[in-house]
Amino acid sequence: VYTYTILIRSLGNIGRLDAVMKLFESMTAQRCQPNLFTYHSVMHALGSAGRVAEACEVFELMLQRGQQPDAVTYNIIIDALGKTGELEKAFDYVRKSHSFTNEVTYNSLLSSLGRKGDIKGLMELFGQMKARGLVSNELTYAILIERLGWAGRVEDVWKLYLEMVENDVKYDIVTINNVLDCLSKAGRIEAAFELFQDMKVKGLSPDTVTYNILVNGLGRVGKLDAAGALLLEMEENGCPPNIITYNTLISSYGKWSNLIAAARLFDEMKDKGVAPNVVSYSCLIEGFGKAGKTDTALSMFNEMKAQGCPPNHVTYNLMINCLIRAGRFGAAMDYLREMRDSGCQMG
RNA sequence: GGAUCGAACCCUCCAU
């Protein structure tokens, strides 16, 4: 049974669901009784693959065979249902599991509610969790901060951050990056930099993502020199810029009509061995388009195709917009047709 | 006494 369980878990982790199910069935055939861990592994594998209905069937099968579920069993099912958005069913299981609900259950539910954008439900559930005296673990805050960040709720994110620090809840660089991103997208760049200094004092090292977020924040408010300086600084601090760093800066330069800097950076990234992707080209096309340099935008559009980087629906939208702005409706229609024929989504 | 299948929950940054 142990051997089977280990095998099933490993196969599940690498996504070999077919093999998992085969093993599980062959256990039954050999009258080898699966234990609780075996059921968990199978259910978890099914759930991760989005095959929740089958996971529920395994759950029922387990009950029929007289195996009692525990908190983990329910949490696996509840988490799987939440991830496919079947929250009503997830709550059904919460009711069934009653005495088993713990902080992990809440984390799963919070995560799913947040993914759906149900901020009200999110906050209510968090309140309920506190009221029940459940200890929020480090993931609770991580989840809340991230999901509230998606909704642009800066105030709430900031409050939670302070609460987390005050309660000595552990946090990692990802959570801090989420807070920073939220601040920086809200234009609160000073606050973001304060936190940036603060995290260093607390011994948390910024990573490339941290810098990317700050570069983006500076770029959005037009502080292009500071953003450019940060590019150099991150390199010195052992955080090599990646394609996202370059794309972020190229986009900012383009948005603020600094096309020379945008083009220079585009060349620089290639020199450094970072291959431009569809976003890089799109940012340039957007920049040139907004500046009325329609022909330059067109030549970038052709260049990317020649470089084996097919435009996607965003690129087409930008290109078509640019042509319309220039009054070149015929060409715009041509690209619209090309877009449709190329089979890319219309976005 | 310790070690052993001991399992479930977040994962961040770029373009329209």
C-alpha cells in the first residue's frame, strides 16, 4: 500500500493522471485496500487536473468502503471545487465537514472567492475566521493581499500588511512584491519606495520582480530618469534585468513619447542577449503609433514577423488603431482581415 | 526517545 501510495503521489505531481488512475484501479483488482493517504493522493491528482467530479466520486467510493474522511480529505475536495469556481458545492462540503474546518479550509475558500472577485465575501469570511478564533497562517495574509491587490484595494492591502507585521506573521518576498505592486499601480510611488527601504532594513532582499514593479511604478507617473537609473541599480545589486524589465521600460518610454530611448533600449536588450518577444514589439508599435510614426510602426510589425515572432491579437489591435489614427482605413481593413485569417483570437 | 507513505491552502512583475 505504501509503495502504491508513493507512486500515485509522484505520478500525480508530474501530471500523469492516466497512470494514477490505472494504479488505483489495479489496487482494487489485487484486493489491496487503499488507505487514507492513497485516497488523498488520487483525489488531489484529480482535483489538480480540474476533474473535480471524479474526485468527488472517489470521495464517495471511499465512504462506501468504510474509510472515514478527515480534515485533509475535506480540504482537498473543497479546494478542488473552489478552483473550478463551484463555490456552492464547496460550501456544501464545508457544511458536511463541520468540525473539520480549519485554517486551510478558509485559505482555500478565501483564495477562490478572491479569484472570483468577490471582495465582500472575502472580507466576511476573513471576519468569520477571526471570530472563530482560527489562527490565520502566513498564507491567509498572502492570499488576502494578493486578491485585494487585483481589485486595486490599496487601503485594504496596506491595512493588512500592517496587521500582518504587527502580529508577527511570517511573510516572504512574493507578498511584499504584491504590496509594492498594489501601491505602485495606485500611483503611490513614495509609499512603495518607503516599503522598499524598509524591507531591506528587515533583511529581505529585493529580487528582479521587486525592481520590475518599481520600474513600472516610476514609468507610470512619468519618472523616466529614475526608472532608467533603477535599471542600472538592480544590475549592481545582483538582480539581472529580464525581458519584463525591458518591456516595462520600453512601454513607459513609448507612452511618454520618448521613442529614441525606447528604440535604444530595444537594441540594448538584444545586445545583452535578451530576445524581444511579442510584448516588446507591441510596446514599440504602440509608442510609434501614438507618436504618429505610422510607417515605423508598420516596419516593426513586419520585422517581428520576419523574426519569427507572430503578432497576437493585442499587436493587431495596436497596429489597426495606429492605421486608423493615420486615416489609412484601407490598410486597417487589410490587417483586420489578416488577423482573422491568422486565426488569432479577436481579444 | 528519534527516524520512517504524514498528506491539503497563496505565488507576485510587462503591451491594446
